[in-house]
Amino acid sequence: MVSFQLSEEQEQMRKTAREFSRAEIRPVAAHYDETEQVPWPVLERASKLGLTTYRYPEKYGGGGIESLLTACVITEELSHGCAGIANTLLGCDTVAIPILLTGTESQKERWLPLFCDPNKVRLGAFALTEAEAGSDVAALRATAKRDGNFYILNGRKQYISFAGIADLYLVFAKVDGSEITAFLVEAGTPGLSVGNKEKKMGMRASQLCEVMLDDVRVPVQNRLGQEGQGFYVAMKTFEYNRPLISSLAIGVARAAYEYALTYAKQRVQFNRPIIANQAISFLLADMATNIEAARLLVWKAAWMIDQGLPANAAASMAKGYAADLAMQVTTDAVQILGGNGLMRDYPVEKWMRDAKILQIVEGTSQIQRMIISQLLAVPQT
């Protein structure tokens, strides 16, 4: 029997996230968008509430709520406050989730408790993208050479979230020029350096920097998976993360829709609220309908992953649809507000800029369609 009713625990977590978002995130969203600073005070308060590590097992210090569906529900609420801040609140996941999904028990025991420390916020950096290797992972040029009990890493990574403020980096490099392999590299390791912070269009509270690797020595025990398993590590992580990124998109879309709806009821033109015009009311009807449709796709993908089912297609459908939806809803919200929508005194232009980022990160909307089409071509058994 299919049920769309959340459990009592999930409803409570949603309530906690919603209240935190309203009290701690929305009031400072414009400030962090303007200043492009890392929202450390918000992160610290969220950490105290367990909102950064609730999804990790209790034995490592996490909250023990290991449901991706629950995480998607919570992430939507946090993104309703600000997608950039919400994405930074997911900063623990960037490296902790790959360790949880593909790491050895000793790696989990070593690293996960650090991320779960409620007294210190720790972030990870997923260092995959390069100037010539974005969607085409196989084109990456960073190298790793075995030297006894170490690997020596060289190369440059581009547009890496949380670089410069991360405590642990997951670096992907080619061993012997072909075998893509993943390595855990601690911040402060000699040879690891970070470039200037990128100035982004949206999600400005979430930091991006270039990462440089110059003869970085990494112990063999810091290799995540075997040599040549880096592509698997990356794809497994993307499968898990895409429903979460989709939830960021739904949160943005919902925020823009709700604001536009309230505005349309209050804004009077030609002696009546503009929502009385079919051109406006139909836009709002489409927004509401498509947000519901996107949420169902996300919940299905997350549920499949929670059940241990293959979910590459479902995760890509959710990500592609939700990101495009957020762009459309925020664009329409700006249109409904008219000239006011273009002004930074109103939040819809920020949501529109944030939405554009979500069509690109974790695989562009076009890449999601390519993944879906490739999977559809595979004979079903």
C-alpha cells in the first residue's frame, strides 16, 4: 500500500526545521546574499540542534535518522529560508556521505565522529570538477602516483563547494593516467592550497573556490575504495545527493510561489486584486501543481534509495524536473511582481538567481536527461 503520510518523527523533524528556518535563516538570508559570507552563526545554532548530522548513525555521534526521505523533508524547509544557507548546512554531507556509503569501517570510525561533534561545525569539500572536466568526469587531469605507502597528488580543481573552509577534502585523481580514484585529504596537508572565493550569481552564502594540488602526499589508508573505483564513489554519491539538491529547489520554488500568491492577493490594479486576472491566477495554479509534482518525484527517489533499490533514473528525474521547476516558478514570481520583482528590496529576484544555480550543480538539467535516456535504453529485466 502506498502512503503519502509522514511518520510522527518525520513531522516533528519537519516542524523543527521549519521553525529554525523562519527564526534563524529567513531573517538573515538577504544579509548573507549581499555580503557573500559564510553563515557561521547559523551553522553553529543548527549544529546544536542536530540539524547538520541527524542522518548519521548514532554509533558515530549522529542522530541516527538514516532516512533520505526525512532528509529531503528537512532540506526543503531549510531551503525555504535560503537555498545558499541550506546548502551550507549540508556541508557535512559532502564528504561524510561518500565515506558512509563506500568507506571502510576504520575510515568511518576515524572521520564521521569529527563531523558529528556538536561543539564544532566541520565541512567537507567534494573535489571532482576541473576546468576541462565538469559533466565529463572521465576527462579529469589530476594525477595520483603511488609512492610506497603514500600517493602523490597533483592537479587543479575548479568550483569546489566549501573549499577554504572545509576540514576534509575528497579529491578525485587518475592513478597511472587512467584509473579514477578517490582520496581523503585533510585541510592543512602540505601542497594543498585554495584560490580566491568565486563571486557567484546566486546561492552566495555557499562558498566556492579553486583547489590546487602540488605534490600532496596522501597515506594509502586515506584512499576511499580501491584504485579505479573513484567513478563509482562519485556516482553513488550523486545518486544519494540528487534528491537532496532537488529538495533545495522545491524549497526555493515554494518560497517564491507563496510570496507571489500573497502579493497577487494584495496588489490592486484596475480596481481589483491582480489574482482576479486569469493570466495571473493560472500562473499561480501551475506553480502549485508543479511544486506538488516535483515533491512526489523527490519523495519517490528518496524512498527507493531508503529501500536499497536502484534509483539512478528516479534521482535524475527528480533533480532535472525540480531544478527546472524552480527556475520557472521563480521567473513567474518575478513576472507577477512586475517592476517590484526586479528590485532587491523584494526577495523574488534572489530566489530566481538561486534557482539558476540549481539547474547546474550536481549535474546540469541536460545531463540528467542524458542519464535518463541512457537508462531507458537499457533492457529491463
